Amino acid sequence: MTYAFPDGFVWGAATAAHQVEGNNVASDFWVMENTPGTMFQEPSGDACDQLHRYPEDIALLRSLGFGSYRLSIEWARIEPEEGRFSVAALEHYRRVLACCHEKGVLPCVTFHHFTSPCWVAADGGWESQAIVDRFLRYCERATAHLGDLIYMGCTINEANLPVSLALAGVLPRQGLKGLAPFMAEAASRCGTTLDRFGPFLLGDPFKTRDVMLEAHCRARDVIRSGPGDFPVGITLAMQDLVAVPGGEAHLAEARAESFDVFLDAAADDDFVGVQTYSRTRYGPDGPLHPEEGVPVLAMGYEFWPSALEGTLRYAAERSGVPLYVTENGIGTDDDEQRVAYYREALQALIRCLDAGLDVRGYFAWSLLDNFEWIHGYGPKFGLVSVDRTTQQRTPKRSAGLLGDVARSGRFDSESFA
Ligand code: BGC
């Protein structure tokens, strides 16, 4: 099977600041990673040192064949203390974006990808309404400084993730914060108490969702009114949700609470970013364990690359706006398994395009093996491996295959193997 993607289809790879830059010391996640007894496998440390190595990474992405780079800017660097904006940090990101343009790479910029400045998390964080105005002020400053260089903007990454994980049975419904003993110490290291500490992902999933939804809608308007004229949207964590007989009510609840709230609000967005890794099945008693016979990945979920078809179809039907796949990929040590994953995922994407869905681009997660949050450097999502001592980058076979599709705009199922 061969397929020619539409002209102008955007091909890219993605990363997030905290996962690749290194030494994001003013952020809430840095504190949590470094607190004794932490649930993080290891601290992020130097990460991939992208803070210094971004020209090499952008050149590499381009040489592989990709035309776009989805990266995030770090609020904790840009506003390390309340109201004190670091012009040096903003200038750093200006250099990063300028470097993208010099190399012929279109920058897709995410304003918030999980991490926040410590001072924000210490004062209620994403569980408090107070964050909304703070986030808007940060978005306004960042857009004023960088907007003319941005190709696409994503306000918040996966604002639905906490609810989605809670309804998939991965997180407790009341959040992890009160259940993880190290969090009280992390709060105190951030200069606050546990009840005031609100880092993303560990607090109350439903409160976080509602605060983030408001922050997204208002940030979209703030970003649009700054320099530059680029599309703005949100990215969502979307597993393909399926019900076995008796699981329909659980499926409906998960869809409504985790997807529809955002997809309905997206009518005023320029696009929705769909981020898919696997599927979640529901039975009469709620989420089900992986199905027997289906390989289970290091992240605990099933190898299920065709999930992308279900999520794109659902997002298109419910939102009615253009879609981008802003993340899709697999954490595995076996690059042949990654090749098989991308091969099937691209076929799922092609079925959606054939069916007339307005999907405008595809970003692989991730360009580099990087810091996988609580799991540390264990799971390898990169198209490019990174030596943890020398920082040397080495493209994997999957990078070559996907890069060829990106460069040529053509997929051939026989050669992608
Ligand atoms: C996040 C990434 C993460 C990836 C793989 C997504 O939920 O946006 O930061 O590394 O999944 O787990």
C-alpha cells in the first residue's frame, strides 16, 4: 500500500522543556523529584542538556526529514519569581525559535507542559482560581516576546490528563497528593503546606480540569491578541476508549468528563491536538486490565497503535475543528517494536484522511529519549537515543523511516518495515 499525504501536511517531532532541557531548578517538578522518599524514579538532572544543545537537536530533526518541531517554553525559567520576568530566558527562547526558522523548521510552541514555577504551585497551583490571571500574564509576556516567531501555539498540554488517569483507574479520584507521604516535604521545600501545594497531575483531577479549561480559553484570546498570526489550540490526552458489554456507562462517563468538556469548548479554538498512545477498555466494573495476548509496554498499557483512528474520529466528530496529532509514539527499548508501532499508527492516520477527516499534521513523541516524569529515564520514547553520560545523540532506525515519510510526504507499507 502506498499513500501520498496532502500537500502542506505538517510532519514533526515533539519534546517538552522539563523533559529535555535540564536543571529546571525553579519548577515544582524539580522540587518533587529531589525530595527524599519521592515517587519519582530519579531526578531529571541535566536531562538532555537541550538548554545548550538546541542548535544540534533542531539541525538533527531537520536532517532526519521533519519540517516542524513541537517544543515547550518553561514558565519557571521565564517567571522564576512572581512578577519578575527573565528577559534572558525569553531571549533564550527567541534564539531557539530563530534557530528553527534558520534551519527551515516550523516551531509549534506549547506554553505549559506539566511544570509550573514553584511559587505558583506553592500558592494553590492548578487547584486554585488564582492561577488563571497569573497564567494569562505569563502568556501575554511570552507572546509579546516570541509571537512573531511562532508557527502554531498550544496553550496547555493535556489538561485532561489527571481526569483521564483517574477514570482509567491509574490515579485515585481524589488525586495523589494526600496519599503520597513525600508531598508534605515537597510542599515545605516549596515554602508552603500540603493543602496549598498544587502541582499539575498530583492534585484533585476535577478541580485541575476546571481551572485549566478556564485558563486555556482565556489564554487563547490573550495569545491571539499578541504579535504573530498563528493558530492556537489545546492538546488532549486521548486514549481510544472502548467498552466490552456492560461497560458502556463507564465509557460514557470517561468520554464526557475527560474529552467532551474540552472538545466542546474547542469550537472557538483553531485546532485540537490529539495525543494518543494506547486504548483503555471498560467493563461492567470499570476500567479493565490489558487484554490477554496483547503485549503490555513498560508504561503498563497495551501495544495498540491503531488507537489513533478511534481518537481522531472521536475528536473530529465532537469538536468540528481541524486536528493535529501533536503526540503519538511508544516507550520501548526495542526499536523494531517502535517501527511496527509507527507503521500501524500511520495506517490508522491514513484511514482517517481517506475518510475525509481534517487532520493537518503529525508529531511523533518524541525526538529524543528523555525524562519520562515519574518513571525517570527508564522508558525510551525517542526516535533518537541519548547517551546519559556523553549526551551523544544517535538516530534509531525508526527515525530514518519516519523521517523519510516526512521528507517525501509518501508512505509505503512495504518499505516502512
Ligand atoms: C506527555 C509527555 C509524555 C508522554 C509519554 C504525554 O502524556 O505529554 O510529556 O512524555 O505522554 O508518556
